Amino acid sequence: MRFQFDERKSARLRANPKRGIGFEEAQEMFSHPYYLDQRSDLPEQCRAIGWVSAQLYTLIFEMREDKEGEYYRFVTLWRTTREEQKLYEQNT
């Protein structure tokens, strides 16, 4: 699995106390069970809900493709809401 993201945006997310992590740390989510659904059609975006360290996070990303194959382009992330936490618990 390959990931791509804006490093400046990642630094801003990490500095925001409501988020507390950047995209570098968010990659950990894909090494544990996670919930995945489609968020929008245009552009096609997906939502993943999963664990990073000891906290549930929600990550929005786009599936893209280049000459090397498919990769995930991270858009944004936040600490999971109560509703998203229930969704994760019901589906994993």
C-alpha cells in the first residue's frame, strides 16, 4: 500500500490540538482492522475509521493511480466522533 499527502498540511494537522497527529502517523491505521466506506463520488473519496496509537481517528482519502499502480492520497483527518465510533464498533 502506498500513501501520498501534503507535508505542510500534515504539519498543520499535527499542531492542531483537536487532531494531534499528522498524515505520517495516520498510516498506522491501515495496519489494524479499520472500517471503510465511500464518502463522495466526485472526486471519489473514502472514509477510513481506525486506530492510531490508542485513539480512534477518521481519515478521508482518495484512491488514485499512477504508472506504479494504486495509491492513497490523504485529504484530511480528525478524532473520531461518537457516531463514527459506533459505526466502527458495529462493523469491525
